[in-house]
Amino acid sequence: MHPKYPNVFSPIRLGPVELPNRYFFAPHGSALSAGSKPLDDLTAYSAERVRDGGCGLVVVALAIHERGRTRQPSPHPSENIAAFRAMTEGIHAAGGKIFGETLYHWGGAGFWQPLSPPAPAFGPSVRHFAYGGRGWSTRAMNREEIAAMIGAMRDTAAHMAEAGFDGIMLHASHAALIAQFLSPYFNERTDEYGGSLENRMRFLVEALQAVREGGGAQFAVGMRFNCDEQVEGGYGTDTAFEIVRLLCERGLLDYVDLDVGLEPQQFHHGMPTGFEPKQYYRPFVEKVRAAAGKVPVLSVLGNITDMADADAAIVAGVCDMVGSARQLIAEPRFVQNAGSGQEHLNRTCIACNWCTAAGGDGAQGCAINPASYRDRLWGEDSFTPAPKICKVVIVGGGPGGMEAARVAARRGHAVTLFESRARLGGALSLWADLPGREHYGTAVDWWARELARLGVDVRLGIEATAEEVLAEAPDAVIVASGACYSRGGRSITRDADIPGHDLPFVLRPEEVLLGGARPGGKVFVFDAEGYHTGTGIAEILASSGADVQFITASYSPVSNRNTDNWEERYIVRRMKESGVRLRPSTWLRKIEPGAVTLFDIHTEAESREPAAAVILATARMPIDGIARELEGKVAQLFTIGDALAARMLAAAPYEGQKFARLIGETGVPASIAQAWFGPDDPATMMLPADFPRTR
């Protein structure tokens, strides 16, 4: 029995499948597939969280049919069985079991062929959805299409069993197809698949029977299920209780995974941000849990980041098994570290949701753990000593600099880090100072602990010069000096200095966040980023009594490129509640003493208004002067993060790890130019799991 977490670290049986512990890697979307085949990176990514006594179970998101949700691989085509067998063998070799969550989802109906317009999204009735700014209707399925979908589920389960999967999880949540049939909100049918609860359950019952038939006797069958639709006209926990009770009494479920959150109406609950209270799902799960009787209940509960909370939930009888996706994305060894008493090594997920929003940037990853999704190359076992041990200097202690220092130290290098401020964290620590955003500070705290543990020489309060850096006689220098806000108010709306920007009542964010400026009266905040800095400053000043006018050229205070992380509703609500006046589709023409001239983005109509203060939270400009001075003076010199080019948070840690790994290696780039214009490393190629890779 584990001395601290006896319940999590105890075995459990889900139908015919015995698991070594009660923590699972929950299903979630990823881009780690090639066509409809899993990549070997998906295998490595999953196995990293299982091996060495980690998660007892991985549940990987799959598509019921290859024309289904395109980000997920599909076992439906028989030619994909070999690739999935390679994946299941990898998970079993790591010591875990693997289930597949099979889904058909309205949000990604798939395509008739590559690059064609979208194929129709099936549903029980015609309903209207919008996702990523696009809107369309579903197609009300006829009986032939229903029968074909049930047949696809049967075939998929049979192929999964042949490929070595241990079980299946039907997706009956998040407004996916099965969930729509169950819902009086989505299902308006009048035939045998609609109307009464028994009729609305028919599609799910047939699906469960089909996958059990296809999978066989040793194949666990369960479902992920929504406890409460939380929409007018939808079902609540009473109906959910009845559905679970009937299914369990009929012996159709070996387990049930309980959660909440429709897409897109409530994805702010489906992917709870740091603004959302922890364990949002728990009260809903508690109301439905007893319906399962002796059938094991699984749940992610809503952003579990502490193993003590998982163990307590099992003790309280809320569920029999706990899981997470994002915490395990941020910290692959979350379970292993809890099991071995090394929880101080764990990162804590900051719930920024870039793991999902990254798709909008054409990327995949974790904002604070660049190794995540790249575990095959950058996993825990990759931290071997560098061939040549070097003296390394890092300039800047933000996320990029801290990650570079951490990785370099783990590879055996002697690392010195200069940070101009009195604390580590860079812009991320400033975000953590903003109201409601304290959760961002946990990432800074983790990096600081790691640097201390690894013996990095951290020198705070020193604005390093090129001479001071060279005095350290470094073999390699990484410049992570960040960015500052444009003095002239340049932005994507108007990439030129704004007339009057140099007047004494015009401030930049640094003067508020670092200098303590708190202007009163009528204050204009001009925001061209659409994220935390401008919105947080507006809230601070309004809460201090200022009449804050928040000006943005966009339609929303949180720009479209950031809305996929589901923080917008919380940020906007906080601003409104603090008294900020939101003024979209407007920008600044010029500033005069005591006044601003605004213009409408669409009509060019101007208005002149009195102003007590102006804050320009517009574009960020790289601070890279020291890098220019060091060019040609050290063997390896890399500029990273915002110092290279101002971008999203995730770019800085990624580049910190990427370039720190090159230090001490032979035949590798020595500069950004060589890295950018050089050939790709063949090892980074993402290949299907059954493709023979030469390592």
C-alpha cells in the first residue's frame, strides 16, 4: 500500500481488464496522426506517461470512421491495424493498458477527399453549430445512415481488438453524435430514435451492443457521459442518473466516465481555464455516481493538478478512478513522481489551453513543457550528458531563458543566468501579478525550483552587458532578453508611431506593471494584442477608481487568435464588473495635450475626447541589442523567444529547449541563421507507427 496515496496506487478491474493503479491519461484531441494512422510520436507521447509506474491506463481519442474527426486516427480501415498494433504494443511494453475513445463529432465532420469542402456532419436532427468562426448545420440521419454508423462502430471495435486494444470508450458527451441522440435539446426526432428517453437511448444501446460484439469477451466496453447538459431544453442530472442506471442494470457497461460540457456552448467547462474553480465537474458527478452501482466510475473531475485531490475523491466515493489530460501534458511524470515521493519535480498545468489553441497557430504542444508531444525526441530519457561540457551564459530569466538554463544544466553544462529584474519569470511573472491570473505564477515557481536544484548560477538584478557576458568566457550564449512595448504605439492596426506618443501623460504597460503608475480620471487603454496585458491593466485601473476606456480595433477585447483557449468570457466579465467601458472597432489617430482623437475602423469617422492618461499596450519590440554585440564573439549564439521575435508564450520555452540541446554537440548549428536555413534533422520526421524508422 502506498504510504501517501493508497487509493490511487491500488489496482482496479474494469470489466475483463485489470489495471495496476487508478490514474488514467484522459482522451483528448491531438495532431499526432498521419491521415488516419497514428504516428509513432503518439505512441511515444502516450508511453512517456505510463512507463516507470505511471498511469495504469491510456485512453486515446480515435475517430469511429476515417471520414470522421480529422485530427484523430481511425482504426476503422483494416489497413490501419498494423499501425495501431505498434501503438498498443508500445503502451503494453511500458506497463499500461490502452483504451480507445471512439467518437463522431460535429466539430470536424471530415472531408470527402483531401482538400475538398467539408463533408456533412451527421446528427439525429438538423441543428446549428459554430466552431472556429464557421457555422453550419448537421444532417438529420436516416435509418440507412444510422445502421451504417452502428456498423462502423462494430468494425472499429473489432479492428481495435485485433490491434491489441484492451477496451473502448464510446463518446457520449461534449455534444458528440451519441450525446446528441440522448439529448432532448439536440434530438427532435419523432421515430424510434427520438421522443421518449427509451427511444433517445436506442442509438447508444445499439452502439454498445455493436462494440461489445465486435470487441469480444476480453474487451472492456464503457462510455464517457455528460452528467448535465446545462442548457435550456437539455437533460439534467436526474435524467443522467436514469440513463446510467438503466445501462448498468442491463449489463451494457464495464465502466462509465462521467463529466460535463457541451461543445461549443460550454467548452469553457470542458477545458476549464485557470479562471474556473478547480473540480468544476465534481458536484455533477456526485449526483450521478450512485446510478452506476458496482460498475466503476471514472472522472477527470475538472483540472486535477494535485494527487492528494485525486486520492481524496476516491476516498469520498465520488469516483473509483481519476484522470487528467492537461496536467499530464504539462507534466508527463505526474503519476510517477507522486508514486516515488518526488512531487517537488512536478510542473503544474497553468490551464492556459495552448495545448488546444495551438492548432490555430498551426502547432501542437504545451506552453510550459516544450517536450510534450515531442517525447520521442525530448522525453525524460533524452537528457544524456552532452559530448562536450560547456560554459553557458543565458541572458534573461523569463520562460525561455529559464527553460534554456534548465535543459543546459540537465545535460551537464555549467550555466550562469543573468536577469535584469529582482525576480525570475519575465513577462509571465507580470501576467501572474494581474488580477485573477495568479495561476500563471506556478510555472515560474517550478522553473525557479529547478534552476536551484540543478545548480544554475542565477544572478538577479543585473542588466548584463556584452562585456560582462564575455568576461564569463562562455562557449555558448543564449539571449532571452524578451521584448518591450513600442514607445510609439506601433501595432498591426497602424505600424507607425502615433502622433503625440511622447507626451508626458502617455504611458506604456511597463510603467504600470513595473513602475507602479496608477493614473486616475478618464484613462484610455489602447490594446492591440488582445490578451492579458492590456485587459489586466484596464481592470487594475478601473478597480482603483479610474474611468477606463478600453479601445481595440477588433470586435472583442480578446482577439480572435486567442479565443480558442476559452479565457475570453472570464476576461471580459472581469473587465465589465470592474467598470471598464469596452469600445471595439476603434483606434487612435493622434494624441494631444489632454485629449485623444479616435477613429472608427470601418467608417473612418473621427471623434476628439478629453483624456487624463493614455496607455499604449500595442505591439512588443524585441530587445536584442546584446545579441547584436555578441555576434562573432562566441562559438554558439542563439537568440530566442520574444528577443528573436515577439510571439506567444509557448515559443520561448520551445526555443529555449531546442537550442540548449545543441550546446556541446558536434556538427550542429551555431546560430539562428544556420538553424533556420539548414536542412531538417531526419529524426524530427513524424511517421506512422508502423513505418520502419532508422534511428
